[in-house]
Amino acid sequence: MSGERRSKIIQYRWRIRGTLETTLVLVLFLAPKFAQAQSYKVLHNFTGGEDGGNPYTGLTIDKAGNLYGTTAADANGGSGFGGVYKMKHVGAGWVFSPLYSFAGGSDGAAPFSPVEFGPDGSLYGATNQGAEGGCYLGKGCGTVFKLQPAASACKSAICPWSETVLYRFTGGSDGGNPNGPLVFDQSGNVYGTARRGGQGVCDGNGCGTVYKLTHSGNSWMQSVLYTFTGGNDEGLPDSGVIFDPSGNLYGTTQGCVGDTGTAFELTPAGSSWNYSTIFTFGGSVGDCPVAGLILDPLGNLYGATALSAAAFELTFSGGIWTLNRFLALGSGGGDCGPQAALVMDSQANLYGTTYCGGANGLGSVFKLTPSNGAWTYTDLHDFAGSDGANPYGSLVLDGSGNLYGTASMGGTGMACNGGCGVVFEITP
């Protein structure tokens, strides 16, 4: 989980681009919940051995429909540093292959970020721990890495990829303990968020940064685009950033002051970036947007909150951001709501997971269908433990509308506390 969270009732503040801030009345559009039977299948049960365990991140899918993901612990023969894996679609089945096992220390450990394909076809990701500095619990401040397949053709069933560490965080002004997915600009530079480090005191550490890694030849240079203070910007970014077509960045903070959290925008201004809070959460619209944001083709933003779980849509019109749609997800209280970004299909339906709650208190997979300015909620699957539990990462869709995801615990592998987790598929 993402640290202690407390509830606080505050005004709902919308910041107009620039400096003006106003208070708006929120109209909440609620829709009834409907259950619908889906075909759920476990594709892989993690054992906690060489295949790893506890997949806290979601999956990445390639053009051939193969899946890629990370485990946070118990890979590398049970040494507990985590790893990266591939699920290859072969006929009607799937073949699991470990791609890389982290060694800890300068190599990195515990990837709490999914892997992403960069413009060069390599896999990029971040580890939350390992490398320099003490940072969280003295386990290191994390890394950003790149994985590439072996240069020569592999002749064995297991073909490890080679790792290059692009940057090692220090926990100082550069940030520390990166979480969330990475994103790339047209030049192949990397952008992400570090949950700790920087300035202020949040969760016993710094309040985090938004960073950029600039590619120059064979080296990478890190620069900080914004340093959170824990004041009006709340702090503790947990979910990466996304680009809009104009080159602006958007993201969320979990929150440090009362754990309310924000949605924010970073706008390029020459060699620097201008920061703006576009929404501050709290009260009946939920707290702690641990999940990141996604953008639709019209420029609307979508996200979800972990506390008082809810999904929301933010639209920009007339110089201000407004709450256009909102739905309480009723995930069972606490911080049981979505922990990762929603995903949208071609029909503007949204899909996501709740960390706990559901019929068995172990999490669920849901669908939100837009209808007349509101959403209709459909429960796609409730986890029962033996089929997985506590999904933490985002879902992915293939071209046929099948959903793929991970559950961080549960399943049949018992070498991890609470189960080692699963990779699953939901078909329409």
C-alpha cells in the first residue's frame, strides 16, 4: 500500500490556468450497479521461485499480443529483489518466461512500475528500491533501467535479457523511490515521478519530484521538472505522468496534507515548466488519487481515488477544469479503491480494478459504460483468493476486447505471504 492515509473534508477547488482559483458546486451523477457474468481465467500462478511473486504492476502488450510485466519480490531463485517476465501467446495457451532477475544494490530491486516499450523497441522501467542512498526503510532510492534481448539468437527455452541502468536516484533533490509508468517524448526522452526525495516532509521523507531523463549518445542526464513541497501541491506522486498533444504533462499526487491529493498539470515554458493544481480532492469526491490519469481523444481526463473509492472525469472548457462525471464505486471502505490508472476502449468504456472490496473483500474488476452524462457500473469479476487477490496494477486490452491484468496476491503459490499472485484474462 502507499503509506498512511487520513480523511479530511475540504472545499473543492478548481484552479484556472494561470493564477485564478474558484470554488464550484459539484453535481454527482450516480448510476446503479449491475453484475454480469464474464469468462475469467488464470493464465499463470506465481510460485515465488524463479518466476517471481507479488506482481504489483500491470501488464504491457506488444503487437503480437504477448504480455510483459514485473514481480516485486521472490524472483532470482527466492532472493526477493523482483524481476521482469514475458507471457507469450502460443496457440490457445501461454508460455511464461523470466526475462530478468534483479540483484539488488546498484542493480535495483522491487519494481513497482510496469515496463514500457520505448521508441527503440527496448523495455524500460523503474525499480522502487536498490541503488544509492537510504531512502525508504534504508532499502535504497531506486533506479530507471532498460532491458534488451540478447544480441545473438537464443537457443534455450529461457533467454535472459540484458539490463542497462540509466539512472540511480539519491533521495536528495533528484527524488527517490520512483513509482508508476514511464512515458516518452518524440525524442525518446523518459519522464516519470519519484514518490519521495526533493523538498518538504511527506510520509517521513521528501514529497517527491517529476523528473526527465534526457538521452545523449550512450548516456542519460536526469533533470527535475517539478519538486513537490507538501503544501497546496499535496505531494507524494505515485502514478507517473501523461502527455497531451500539446506537450503538457498531467498527473496526480496521493497527498501529504490530510491525504486529500490533487490532479496537476505541468506546462513547458522555455527551459522550465509551470505547475498548476487543476483539482484538489477530499470529502464526497474521494481522497488519495493513487491511480494516475488517462486522456481521451477530446482532451478529457479520467482517474480514480483510493479512499472513498470513486471514478471521475475532468473536462477543460472556458479556461477552467470542471468535474463532468463522477461515480462512487462502493469498494468497501478504507483505501480499497483503484490503485492504478483506468483503461478506455474504442467505445469510451472504462475498465479498472479495486484493491479490496468486492463480494469477497479481495478486490474486483469493473467496467464503466457512459450513458446520458453518467456511468453504468458493471462488476466483471470478484476475486476469491484461489483465483488471485488484491489487484494493484492497470489492465490492458487486446484487439479482440479481452482484458489482461495481475493480482498481487492470492493464487496457488504459497511461498509468498498471502499468496504469490496471478496473471489473469477476462473475455467478453
